Amino acid sequence: MWMETPVHSSDIAATIEVAKAIAPVPVATGERYKRMGMFVDLLSAKVVDIIQPEVLSIGVSNIKRVCGIAEAAEALVACHTAHSPLGTMVNAHVHASISNF
């Protein structure tokens, strides 16, 4: 179990602050991130446990890159899916191909 997006997910500073305050409850976020650098900024604080990239926001190739960034930061990945059965299928394939799902 985790706390999903405890604040507006594009507010990295607020997410970090809340994650510190509710530790040890795992925090998952990132479905609104449009750039890989946003994941780097989030994960560099070492307080968010699970990232949730959205395939329709950044694409499959970039999700695979973000998964590598998360793995380097010792974070898990649970791709966000809220749009369609196609997105769910793409996420299933991404999850099957990464070690930090």
C-alpha cells in the first residue's frame, strides 16, 4: 500500500515535503510529469518510493529511460494507467521488461 499523489503531482517541492512528513508511508507520484528531468528532480531528494510515469504523456521510449533513472535511485516503477485498455497493455509490457516494477 502507498499514498498516491498526496499533493498536485506537478509540484515537486510540495511532494518532497509531504513525503518527508508522512514517512515511512511510501509515496507514489509522477503521472503528470512531461519531462525526464522532472523525475530526476523528484528522485534526487530520495524520499519518493514509487514513480508513476504515464505512457500517454511521455511515450514508451522515455518511460524506459525514466525506469532506468528510477532504478539508479533505488525507486520502484508502477506506470500510471487511467486512459484506455491500450495504455494498460502498453504498461503491462513495460512492467514485464523492467527490473524495478
